[in-house]
Amino acid sequence: MAEALPILTGLALGALVALCRGRVPPWAIASMVCLFAAAATLASGEFRMSWTYLVVDAAQVLSGFAVSLGILARLRPRTF
């Protein structure tokens, strides 16, 4: 269950960026990924074992972000 938090926040971040249609700068996306990964690491208590879980959570947030962008890009109606 602890692994659901970074994935769900990544999905939400991807949906938010997709709705803004590319007006979010890359540095803001990177900082939000780091922020959500740190929050997930702290919320799950994994930091007590090792801070390397921060890297794992960052990868999970980033993968949720990419999946969300991909799904919403396929659902967006195409204009010719």
C-alpha cells in the first residue's frame, strides 16, 4: 500500500500537466516530482531504513507521470 502513494501522485501530476497543455516549465515538473517523492518517502517511513528509497519513489512518481501523460494524449481528440 505504501507504493501506491508515489504512483497516484505521479498520475495526478501528469493529469495536471496534461490539462495545462505544455505551459508548465520542465524545472517545475522536476521539482514537483522531487517534492512528491520526498513526501511519499517520509509518509511511508522508508527513510528510517535508507534514503535510497527516495530514488525508488522518484522513479515511481515519474513513471506514474509518464503513464498519465500517455493515456491522456491518446484520449485527447485529434484535430486535422
